[in-house]
Amino acid sequence: MRGIGAGTRIFDLLDRKPHIPPDVGIEIPHTSRGIVRFENVQFEYPSRKGAEILKDFNLEIGIGESVAIVGKSGSGKSSIHSLLLRYYDPVKGKVTFDGQDIREFKPSSWRNIIGVVPQDPVLFTGTIASNIAYGNPNATREQIEHAAREANCEFVWGMPKGFDTEIGRLSLSGGQRQRLAIARALLKKPAILALDEATSSLDATSELRVNDAIDKILRARDTTCFFVAHRLSTIARAERIVVLEDGRITESGTYRQLVKREDSRFRVLMAAQLNAAAGQHHQITTSEVPSEGETPIDSSR
């Protein structure tokens, strides 16, 4: 009976017909490169009709250009990634690649030219090599090792079995998982690399190693990079920064241009972030100081 109960949900999922058929449309060559454009995009989630996430959103990203999208939580940053990967279609407007509407492409083929590095990468039970090669099963060991070097995965060579080391979902630290995710994305040789808060949950040392890996990708200028980021260290690496507020772009420019502008919305956002971080640090520091008459905690326990 437990099997039937558990199976019901699985059968429901198998019987569902996707709104976006994964295998219908034009096959796009893996070597394709082109300008990405969001043209007058209006978007709302199907489950939240009437709640507009993006309103008359316009953005153009050149071949090999890196763009960081910044904004408050709920401003629509991650929704842009969802539209780019065609998990959803816009209510109005369109997303184009090399002048062609991405709705004309076969979704599986389109997603194959995009590398994704999420905030919390998914690793599978298996070897490090098989995790890096996920999505590219024909990759050679040489190609896997090259991608690992590019992504600063030097920790792999120090493991007892190297790339044949068996890992589980949570066997590695956050910084190591992020770098494996970058190696996995690089192995695809993607036309577009989408990074969604790739360093937000890392400590300073891990963040530095991940950002070094990102720098290598940006210098090559072969991949269009699309950041959604909060961390200043990641944002500052982008050639262009776009500020998103209430579903619209309110500001765009280089890091230097936006910081120098006195009435810059970007400066306000960054100041709020730095103040929040400073307040959190102060709260942690003061909470560790015992009040009068209180016995300090013995740190050796």
C-alpha cells in the first residue's frame, strides 16, 4: 500500500504534458554564438496571475560580454534566468538569440548551449569525473581535467583517488561544489554562462577561488556571461552592471560609472548591503560578550 501511495505522485508527474514541449523546434548548433536580447518583455508566473514580475524589460548582451544584474530580493533577477533557459515564456515580448526568437528553438538543444552555475549546485553519488562530465557523457578524461584546472579545482588532485574519488551529494564543501559546477559548465563549452548567486554562501577564501575561476572565463571572451549577484566582489568583475527595480531596468553602466554617480541607485543598494553585513557582524560580536554577572563560556569545552 505504501508503494501504491508513493507511486501515485510519480505516475501523476509522468502523465503531465509540458506547456513547453522539450523536443519540438529547430536544432541549434553547439558552436553558435550570438547577441542575446530581451525585447519589451512582460512576465508573470502562471501560478500568480496579475502579479507582474517584469514590465517592459529590455536588455541586450553582446557576444563575450559579461553583465551583472543587481537588485533587491523579489525584483525579478532569477526570473530573467528562468526566461533565458525557457522554463517559462514571456506573457508579452520575446527573448532572441542571434536575432531569432528562442521559442523557435528546440528547448533541449537551446539549453545545451547554456552553462548554469546555481547558488547550491547539485552533485550526484558517483565519482568526481562523472559529476563534472554530467551533461557531456562523451567527454574524455583529458577534457574533464582541463575543465577542472580552468575552474580552480586543484583540491581534486590531492584526493586519494583523484578524479575517481567517490562522492555523495554533500561530501564536499560549498566552495568545492561551486568550482565543480563551474568545471561542469565549462566542459560544455557554452555560448552563454548563467551564474545565479554563485558566491553568496561561501567564505572569503572559497569566494576568492571561485572568483578567480570566473575571471579566467571573462578574460577568454568566448562566452557571454550573465550574473545574478549580491556580492560586490562578483558584481565588480562584470563589464556592465544593470540595476533592476520593480521589474524594470533603472540604471546601467560600468562599476566605476555607477559608483561615481552621486544619485546612483546602485550606490544605495550596495550601501544597504554593506550596512546589513556590518549590523550582522556587530550583532554576532556583541552577543558573544557576556553581560555583567554572567560567566563567560569556556571555549575549550
